Amino acid sequence: MVGETYIYSYGFWDIFQYFGYFFVLIAALASLIVSANVKLTFRKWSKYPTRPGLTGAESARLVLQANGVSGVRIAPCSGELTDHFDPRDNTVYLSETVFDKATAAAVGVAAHEAGHAVQHAQAYGPIKLRQAIIPATNIGSRLSTPLIIAGLVFPAVYPLALIGVFLFGLCVVFQLVTLPVEFNASRRAVQCLSSNGILAGDELKGAKKTLTAAALTYVAALSVALLQFLRLLAIVSGGRRRR
Ligand SMILES: [Zn+2]
């Protein structure tokens, strides 16, 4: 009974103040495993050639055409899993193992990135919101730690610590808004690949599995950010309680 009394004497914030580090660490480890799984899944389905023989770049072009989107460039980029859509130059960048490869994984990733270009062209709400909060998120991630430290070390400027936690909260909001953007791009990709006969059967299954593995990395990133936010809030509010 001593143990139980000990546990129940702690509140939610106390637990996060003292054990938050472990929660963040566990989420960070899970995040590493999820990232490794993306690479394994991508490599596995990179061995499955697509029957129509369309490459990643050709599939991305078809997804854009099927959605009535024009004026988007498709260009190669170096590295593995570095594929992305850049709204600044309206270009879908596809990596070496995607651009000119006709595999289930390549086509899935290429269609997903084209999905982001379609989101931009159609002014999809969450991607607009995500773009809008990027500058604030960048400032927030740089300033939050120095402000929290200053506020905790110097009690006279304690509100700075709260501002620091609030700024870190912007990173959580960013990760949260990223989820619908990523899930929607994958949904658009799979629907388009399936309805236009670009992929079917096992190939479509492989593309879906690759995209689901990638989506999990965003869920893991949100978990890490949210737990870190709760930990910082617990530390900062704990600092106040002690005074
Ligand atoms: Zn994406």
C-alpha cells in the first residue's frame, strides 16, 4: 500500500515534471523505429516493378493531369526519401530511387508528392495554414529554450519562461496541422493511382504500405513534440509552484 500511496500523491503535472524526460525519450525511440521502418518498407516495395511500367515522374505527371493541375515542374533530386513538393518554385522533387524507377514504392511516393502539388493548386485549407505558420514556428523553435532557461534562472523575468513554452507550443500546432496535409496527400495519391489504373493488386497494396509507413513518422513526430511541450509546461509551472 505504501507504493500506491506514493503514486497517488503525485498529480498529472508532477508526473510530467519528474518523469516527462522518460516519456519524451520513449517517443523519440519509437520515432527512430518508425523512420527505420519507412526505409525498410520503401526498399521492400522498390523490388516490385509496376505492370504498366510507369516511372515515378510519369505517375506524378498523370496525378497532376487527372486533377487538372498544370504548370508544376517535376525534377530529380539527390538522396534517398528526400522527395518533396516545393511551393516556392512549384516543383515536385523526386529522389534517385523514385524519379525514373517503375516500382510500386516509387510510384506511391511520386503520387503522394504530386498530391501536395494538387493541394496547393486547389488551396486545400490545412496546407495553407501549415505554410502560414512556418515563419512563426521557426522563430518559436529558436527562442523557446533560451526564454525558458532565462525565466527559470531569473525569477524576476519568470513570464519569459511561459512565453518560451507557448512558443514551443507552435511546434506542436505545426506537427498537428501536418497530419491532415500528409494523410490527405496519400489518400489523393492512392485514389488517383487506383481509379486511373496506374497501379492495381499487390502493386497498389505496396504503394499504400509505403505511404502508411511514411505517415506514421508524422504521428511519431507529433507525439515527441506534444510530450516535450507537456514536460516543459510541467517544469515551468513547477518552478512557479516551488516559489
Ligand atoms: Zn508528404
